[in-house]
Amino acid sequence: QFSPNYKDGRNGMVHLFEWKWDDIAAECENFLGPYGFAGLQVSPVNENAVIGGRPWWERYQPISYKLTTRSGNEQQFASMVKRCNAVGVRTYVDVVFNHMSANGNSRGTAGSQADPGSKSFPAVPFSTLDFNPTCSITNYNDPKNIRNCELVGLRDLNQGNSWVRDKIVDFLNHLVDLGVAGFRVDAAKHMWPADLAVIYGRVKNLNTAHGFNAGAKPYIFQEVIDLGGEAISKSEYTGLGAVTEFRHSDSIGKVFRGKDQLRYLVNWGTAWGFAASDRSLVFVDNHDNQRGHGAGGADVLTYKVPKQYKMASAFMLAHPFGTPRVMSSFAFSDTDQGPPTSDGSNIASPRFNSDMSCNNGWVCEHRWRQIYNMVGFRNAAANAQLQNWWDNGKNQIAFSRGNRAFVAFNNDGYDLSSSLQTGLPAGTYCDVISGSKSGSSCTGKSVVVGSDGRANISIRQNEQDGVLAIHVNAKL
Ligand code: QV4
Ligand code: CA
């Protein structure tokens, strides 16, 4: 449960927030597969409450474990997973089993009816016996309150109950049968680690018919927001799987917003209070904190501040620490606003511009050249160590990944222009930030590395991007 089960030679996952299954299947074949992405996180797959105005967060209010949502039905989901696996892209499902829907939210996306007021969810079925007694989460210094009471009124399941465990395990095993590679466990902080250990322990090994190794376990990354100062810490969960490392999101935001100097990134990793590398699912922003939900909001970078966002994303993807996840958003102004629709209720498909970027309401950060080319950088760097660290004592830094890849950043208010050790073999390389390698030329800047590994690196303060990145797969 600690390995993402990526195919060899691939790295980097993307959260295709609120995308439809048919659109994701096509995206795997047309884009994610060809550009080297290793995996994707989907929005919750199981039946959720239909809520007026169709906010994005209705998907976090389960009605049953039937696989019908606004993203599609079970057959469409199964076909998507299969098509994505066929092109080397693994699927991770956002599973919500801390709770069911809140009072008043009774009709499901698969047509099921529930009565959350009396804790009755017949389509599972769950009844009042399967839930914790009603109380509200009010005290983050009290583990019992956090785990046995309701998060914003969401009916709180008792994972200590054997029927509840059975239903959750059946749900997870059904997804494993369909070929998924792992799970994001929603609201893990609100469940007892001992209960989770039992549930995870009963989940099947991955389905070898989908190309997984015999004995491979699902990758589990648990949503535990631990920015310090609360009773529950992520270390209670890192023995069970990875955790979503919110300190990474918070710290990288502060650094690239200029609240911390780039030179301090020299010891990026556990020295910053992060969980161990193989237990850290890392990200610049997630679907909550990009819109002020959850915790750690103020300094989070999003698509709305593109220059800093691309720099932070490039750093995350260039650095060997953690398992990085790229956020792929829809454009929003209101924090409750759901995905773009064709008619107020059916989710609209993304459309694509000639430069591969999205329109029709979708932001698709994963289709920004500066981001997908850094996934290519991460694949080229493979397991090479971080070497050749350089900084100017302030906000200009550079490092290599062994002799495979090299990256430089300029977040100072003046130009970077220096002869730096790249670690790379002599030759001419295309900068994959300002452009790409196209046949025998570069569409952006090129960098000439001498026989001593050094190159003149220039990033002007007024350039569109404050990053330059080269690697062995972008050599002329
Ligand atoms: C309202 C009132 C409550 C009242 C309740 C019932 O505010 O006081 O008790 O009605 O009458 C939505 C609304 C919220 C509403 C609730 C119930 O925003 O106002 O309560 O529904 O109808 C997402 C959203 C929430 C949303 C929830 C359910 O962020 O706003 O609540 O979905 O639809 C903590 C946790 C962490 C959590 C984070 C947001 O430790 O686990 O808060 N993050 C995850 C997901 C997140 C999701 C949930 C958990 C819940 O990433 O997206 O919340 O599944 O930090
Ligand atoms: Ca709980």
C-alpha cells in the first residue's frame, strides 16, 4: 500500500477533478499516455446526493456504493479504467466512507432515496445502528470528537461496526476488480487508524488481468490535514499508507509567493516537517485548498497566479521528494460552483485549443506545456539523485538530477545569468519550459552544455516563466 504501482518509466499523477469517465478515457489515450503521465485521481465514483445548484461538493455526500454519478455509470467507469491501463495510466479513486450525506440531502445520482434525518440509506443498506451517535465536530484537540462526531453534519459511519466494514470492503474490492491501482481515502483523519488497518487489510491484491504484478497491493493515500497544532497527527496514519502532505502545499506556496527564500529549498523534504518521501503524496494545491475549503488556505498557489504556480509545479516535479499530484481544475469564481455544464446539470466535456490547452470552462493545468513537459522531465530523471545544487544566496537556484536532467529557477527581481554546472553530457538541449523539442530543433530556448558540463543559464526577470529545464530526452 506504499507503492503507487506505476508502470516502469512513468511518474506523476493528475487529479482530473469532476471529469466524466468517457472524457478521461479519451484523455488517457490522446494525452496522458503519450505525455508520460503515470496515473490519475478521479472524483468520487459512487452515488452521491443531488444538491440544488449542483455544487462540486455534492460528491462528498454518499447515498450508496452504486457506481453512478454525474461523471458516468459503472460500465463507463470500467471501460475508462481499462482503456487507461492499456496505455499505461493508472486510476486512483477518491473513496468517501467516513460518512454518508447530511440531513435534507436524500435523493441520489443513481435514483436511490435515503432519509439522512433518520440515518436510513436503504440502497446500501445502512440504518441508524451503523452510525455514531449524533454530535458535531467542534474540537480539533479531542480525537474522539474528531472521529466519532459529524463533519459539517455528514452522517458519521461507525467503522468499528462489522456490517459497515463489510460494505466498505465490498466497495473497495469491487473497484479493485475493475482494475484501479489505489485509493485516496477521504477524511481519513476522521476515522480511527485501527479501523482503517482492518479495512485495508481485507482489500484484495490488484487485478493481474489489468497488468499489475501478482501480490501488488492498492496504493493508499489518506487525506490527513496535519499542519500542526491539533490532537491528530499524520504519523498515526503513515504506517498504513501514504498521507496527503499539506505542509508541502503550504510551504511551496509560501516560498514561491516570495515569503521564504528559494535558497532554503536546499533541504526540501523531511527537514520541512514532511512525512517520509514514500509516505508523502505531494501537491501545490488540491480541490479544497484552491478554493478556501479545508485548511491552509492563504498562501496556496493556484492557476489564478500562473507564473508562481508553474514555478512551484516545476519545482515539485523536478525534485525527487514524494509522489507528486498535479491538480487539473475547472475555472471558478464562486467557491461552491460546480463543474461546467451543458444545461445546468450535465457536466460539459472539455474542448481543446490548437496548442492543446483546454477551453469550455476547463483550466487543465496538466495540459500547460510548462507542466506536462515537467512530467517528461521527471520521467527522464528517473531515479537519478539530486546533485549540483547552486544558489545565489537568495531566490535563484538550480540543481541537476544526476546526469539526466537540470533545472534552474529565478524568483528574484533581477536577471539570472550565470555559468552553471548542469551535470549533463555535452550537447545542445531544448528548454522544455519556453518550448519543446520538435524534430531537430527547439521551439523555445536552447542551452549549450560544454564538455565540462557547464552551460550559460539565463532567466530574465521579465520572462513569462521563471524556470528553465533541460533533460536527456530533449537533447538535439
Ligand atoms: C451545513 C452547515 C453545517 C450543518 C450541515 C447540516 O455548514 O453546520 O451541520 O449543513 O445541516 C457542504 C457544505 C456545508 C454543509 C455540508 C452538509 O459546504 O456548509 O454543512 O455540505 O450539507 C466537501 C466540502 C464541504 C462540503 C462537503 C460535503 O469541502 O464544504 O460541505 O464536501 O458536501 C476538514 C476535514 C477534511 C475535509 C475538509 C474540507 O478534516 O477531511 O475539512 N476534506 C475532505 C474533502 C472535502 C469534503 C470532505 C472531506 C467531506 O477533501 O472536499 O468536503 O467529504 O479539514
Ligand atoms: Ca468519523
